[in-house]
Amino acid sequence: MISTGARAASGSCRPHGRLRAAASAATTALLTLTALAALPQGTAHAADTLGAAAAEKGRYFGAAVAANHLGEAPYVSTLNTEFSSVTPENEMKWDAVEPSRGSFSFSRADQIVNHAQSRGMDVRGHTLVWHSQLPSWVSGLGATDLRSAMNNHITQVMTHYKGEIHSWDVVNEAFQDGSSGARRSSPFQDRLGDGFIEEAFRTARAADPNAKLCYNDYNTDGVNAKSNAVYAMVKDFKSRGVPIDCVGFQSHFNSNSPVPSDYRANLQRFADLGVDVQITELDIEGSGTAQATDYGNVVRACLAVSRCTGITVWGIPDKYSWRASGTPLLFDDNYNKKPAYHAVLSALGGSTEPGGPGTPGAGCTATYTTAEQWSGGYNGKVTITAGSSPISSWSVNVTLTAPQKVVSVWNGSPTWDSSGNVMTVKSGWNGTLAAGASTSFGFTVNGGTAPPPQVGACTAA
């Protein structure tokens, strides 16, 4: 669970409900114009996108979406092309939809739901009961009023979106970090006691019997005291008939909190309780091969667990991530596909040499050779070869290992991610190639000769 400006470790059935009638005409017009402007010029092959490749495995692949980015054409184009599910980042949280008691505002959340429905995407509801991003009036309530407010909030929000939400994070982050396995202090825990989670789930089931009801948390990705406490709760709920359908694993990873070695086994033990498991907020700090390997391993872990029904990454380009400095997502600041993207697509069984959002059937390959080498550096050459159809442009990611740095590039236009290690080279004068024809670009590297750069898949249009 991610809050704006603060850390908060924040078999697919598609219930396509009507577009929200409450959306204003201006909002609808904006969405329509944005969607038309951002639609790709062609249609990618079925297994050339994350959502399509995941669907072939019986899963969804989603992204957390912010309403205020839906006016940005590259954002919408990437969302529409690559993903089959959306989760509102902040727009469904308590402070957003019920800022004052009994007064609900759904316009921003409706904007995301409407867009998802217009593209045939699933929606995950996020989140109903959470200790953070609460309006101040909630914390001031006594026990009786708080119970009433909690149940009313769940009922009103779920009723508004009844039939339109695939899965709800009903309760989020209710357990402490550390070795205690205890519940987290919150207005709900402190005034209502342990029973508030069960009550929230029972209220949610009554509000929308067809939505999947999930418990969601972070730092529960491996077997530890916190995940053991959640496991015990879910096991108890299942034994007593408390309605719980799924458990969400946020999966925020970095060098200090890497993908645990027992990640797959932990997902499986929860699935064995008779609930679905979902990876709900995935992001992995890093770049290049190491980041790509971690992403691939997470996807393969999900695919190995039959009840792991889908994966959501917490954002689209790095620049909008809640930890942007760690470049944790699949697309760089300019929406170029990173090595991690290709690792995910490959793990899902998709094609790693997509035609991209250009001419149908367009494709290309990229091969690397070292042209010249000396004690402190080398010249690298990447040859681009068009596939069976002509192309009009191409793009390739090149990942280097520090302290290596590119000092010059020719026959291509380079940009770098924020780490400075991943260079994206796009065609210039040499973008137009006949079927089977080749061109090349080169670059000079200082800072050593090993290891050689990693060249990602070529994307053509």
C-alpha cells in the first residue's frame, strides 16, 4: 500500500458493469479524447504484451494507476497496451472517498474504473479498512460510532461499485513488523479489538457477494513471524466460515529486502488453505540483469502456484513510482521497456521480440559485438535487423555495469534511466529498414571492459 508522499508499505472473471453514470460529461469527454489520442497505431501480437501473455497462463497482469496521469498519452498508451487489470493507487482509500462522515466522493475513482471498463480490464479495489490515509474524523470516534462508521464505509463503497470490482483489499496491513506477530495499533484494533477484521469481511460479503475478498500486507512474502500470524488468521477464518477468498502479497523488494528464497513455498502454503494468492504491489529496486532476474523469479513463483491468480506492479514508469530513485518498475522514465520487462514477458511465455505499438507484424533483432577494446574501455556495436516486414523505427536498451559509462554514441539517439546504467537507443536517420535489412549503432565505453553490456530485445514500429 502506497500513500502519496509517504511510505505505507502499500481464473479471471470480468464483471463488466455499466460505466459510472455519476462521471461528469467533462470527465467522460476527457477520457474519450485521451483514449483516442493514445491508442496504438496497430495491434500487438497476442503474446507480445504482459496482459496477453499472462492471460494465456490463466492469470491477469495489472498496474497501479493514478487518475491524474490519465491525461498523459504515453501513460495511457502503455496502460492500454500492456495491462489487463488496474488498481487505483489512492483514489479508493478512505480519505479520498469519504473525507467527512457520510459524505462520499467517487469521481476520481470512477475515472479509473470507467477507463478500465472501456478497455475490458479487471479492477482491484484498494482499500476499505486501513490504519493510514484516514480522515481525521475517523480517529476521533468512540467504539460504537467507529464500528458503525466502518461498516457503513464498507457497505457504501462496495455498493457503489457492486459488480464492477474483481477483488477487494478489505483489510490492509493489520499486523506489526518484527518478531511478535501481533496486531498493529490502529483506531480499529485499539477500539474494536481483534474481531474488527472478521467483522469487516462479513460486512463486505453482504455488500457484494460476488467480489473476491482479500487480506493484503507487506513483508509477508517469506515465512516469518508476520506471515505466520496472517497464516494463522486465514486458517482460522477458513475453519469457521469467515468469508475470505484471497491473500495479497505486496512484494516490495530491494537489496535490503530481497526476494526471499522461500517465496514460492510461502505462496503455496497460503494457497493450500483454500484461498487464492495475488501479488498486489510488486516493485523491485535496481536495474539491468539483476533486477530482470528478480522479476523473472517472482513471475515464475506465481506461475508455479496454481492459485496465484495474478500480478500487479505498483506503477508504470519509474518516474511515478513511490520510490523513483530506485528505478523499481518495468518501464523507464520515457516508457521504454527495461530488461526487467523482457524478463517478465519471457517468464510468462510471451515473445521477447514484439512488434510493438506500430505496424502489425513489424519486428527486429539486436545483436552485440565488441568492435575495438583497450585497457580502460571499448567500442561496442549493435546491429539491428528487421524481421519479415519493413520497419520505420527501432529502439534497444543497453545495460552496463558500474563503473562503466558510455561517453559517446553514434548512429542512434540515446537516453538514460535515473541510475545511469541503462541506455535506450532509438533510431534516427537509419530507422527505416526493408524486410531483412540491417543497420547499426555504436558507442564508446570507459571504465573497464568486463562484463560486456547486456543488450535487450529490439522493439520496432
